[in-house]
Amino acid sequence: MIDPSSLVKVEEGLQSRKIFFDPEVYELELERIFGRCWLFLGHESQIPAPGDFMSAYMGEDPVLVVRQSDGGIKALLNTCSHRGNRACYADSGNAKGFTCNYHGWTYGPDGALIFVPLEKECYGDRLDKPALGLKQVPHVDSYKGLIFGNFDPEAPSLRHYLGEIAWYLDVILDATPAGTEFLGPPMKNRIKCNWKLPPENFAGDGYHVGWTHAGALKARASTSIVGIAPGNTEIDLSQGLQVTMNMGHGFGWGTDGKSGFSLYDDPRPAFEYLEKTRPRVIDRLGEWRGGKFYGSNLNANIFPNFSFLGCGINTFRVWLPKGPDELEVWIWVLVEKDMPQHLKDTIRTESPRLFGMAGIFEPDDAENFEAATHLSRGFQTRQRYVRTDMGIGTEARHPELPGIVSPGIIGETPQRGFYRFWHALMSAENWSELAAG
């Protein structure tokens, strides 16, 4: 039996390497992390009309996310109640119902079982069709276009779960009244690593940028980000900040004003748009979010596995576990709806070139994630903890910003928050116990 207290030393910022490969740890995660947390499913722009649907995953469970006739959204387990085949193999589309291609059982957009071939001949009056619909995910809700689902009937509301991260999310989601949209379907890629390593990296690892991505930065004629580069020991720790929050969410900001747009072949149209839009964003969101965060380097992770890089990179992604040592990442490009079309087209092209499956930055990270996963298996290696203790003692409440804030883009405050909440979820039997603790 797993003892979560032995896996994470919360106050010291230490994690056992066992959490990155052990099957028993992973099975408990499927129950207590992915079975309890709000999980990202997609964007409302992907299913605008009744009958529109898209496929998603919640942990390892496949789901169909379907727009209903009344405009609401349901998420249904994508597995036929008869013999367990997929009820729908399409990634997305518009349908009046879903027919399993194994034996023809047919379900409505709400998941109700509406037709069974040869029902009378094969079952007589014994088939309880109302009880055999596709299982509904108990909670489905959205926040400014982002759709989430939760399997746990006792879970807190989505707005409560997001908590303080919503204030930071609005820099991306609510900068302009028209909101946001995803451009096209997701890119998908498999990485042979534990699912936790990429999210905690996106939550706040500014330390790796100048070293891991040195070659990529050089290729894009940019030798550093916020002064982070090999050999530079003069980094100003007042540059940027990191934030951790109650539910393990993390956020980071670089203050040099150089957004990911600076990595474009021609960033001028993007910078012109930012400067034209900024006064309205300041009016809408205030000086911190409109005058400082908007247009700068932003990174974040919504616990457990939904990450983004904003302002030029524009990559939103979910890290889907496929066992203790493999994941599948789904990557979308997000833009403001009222951006000029030429700028949307540019972002659609540039974002995958930077952080797509074959982007110049993506393979750098994947190589590190895979090594950190598989090297942890060694008997001698796994006797040692990995560390996220950088910056301990620098965190504090900020007079103007939500969450626990640590100065500088270098530090590991968001990673510690990630594993603190991971430890709490893995240790608690239910949400009531978690809240009491």
C-alpha cells in the first residue's frame, strides 16, 4: 500500500523519484487526482452549434463533449454499454447521435440509449435501456470559453477550484470583449515521460530556459529571455515573478516586455496590435494585468495537467497520462477572436514552429522529461530525492496580486505548490477530508 507521506517532503521541497515511474503510485493518481480534479476538455469555440461534439480524455477515460439542443454541454464516457467498444471514433463533428460500430447500439446526444438492433428478438422485455445510456460526467462547466469536467460528485465548483488562477487567466481569456478561440484541431504527440514533469515545468521553471533552449534561441537570433543564458551570472532577480495557489496552480511572468512575438520572423504586426490594444486592456483589467502582464512572457499550469504559454507562443496544451511513463500531449493555438485575420494566420503558422510537435523548442523539453522519468528507475538513483527547494523563504502574500508570490523568474515556488497539492490529494480519502486539512 502506497504511503503518500513518504513520497513528498512538502516543507523541504523534495520529491521521491518513485512518483515518476511506479505503477502503484500511478493507479492511485488515476483515482485521487484525475478522479477528483477539474480536467480540461476543450474550448467552446470548437462546439458552437447543437449536435457539435469533440473527443477528449479525463485521465485515461475517453469522453465525448457534446453541445446539447438547449445550448448546454454534456460530457459522456465514450464507451458502449454493451461490449465496451467506442461509441464514436471521430475526433469531432456534428451528429444527431452516436452508433457503436460493433453491434449497432445507438445513443442520443445526451447519452441516452435510443436504439438496439433486434432488441425484441434478442432481449424480449428484459433490456433496461434508461439504465444503459453512456455514463455522464457529473460536473461540466466552463470558464470564459474553456470547458472542464469533473468525475467527483462531491467536488467543489469549477470557479472555486480555479480560485486565484482565474485572475491571471483573464490576461489571456478576457483581454478583449470578444473573448478567445482555438484555431483548428489539436496537434498530438506521444512523449515517454511521466505526466507530472511537463505541467510542473510549465508552472514555473524559468531556470531551464537559457540552457535547455540555448540552441533554439540562437537559431531565432535571440540569445536569452529575461537575461537567462549560459554563463550569465548577473541575472536581476527582480525580473519577473512566480505565483503558487491553493489548488496547486502555478503562474510565471517575465518583466522585460519581450513576448514570444519577438521570436517571429517579423514581429512588427504583432507588436503594433499589442500597443494599439493595450489601453483598452488596461481599462478592462487594470494596470498590473493590462500594463505589465499583457504582451509579456507568461507561463502557467492549471492543476493537474492543463498548461499554457501566452503572448506570442499562444500554445495551450493538456498532458494526457498513458501509463506511469508515457503521455500524449494535445496542443492548440489560442488567439483573441477580434484579432485581425492576418495576425491570426501568422500566429497559426509561428506557434507550431516554436512549440509544435516538430517545433524548435519542443524536442528540447521532451528529451529532458524522458530522461528524468526513466533514469529514476535505477536502484541507486531512486534512493535520492529530486529537488524543488529553490527560493524557499522568498514567498509571501503580495499587496496587489493573488496567491503566494516569489520574486524573479528563477525559482521553484510554483513547482513546490504543484507537489504540495499533489501530496494533499494523494493523502486524502475525499474532498471533505482535503478541505478539513
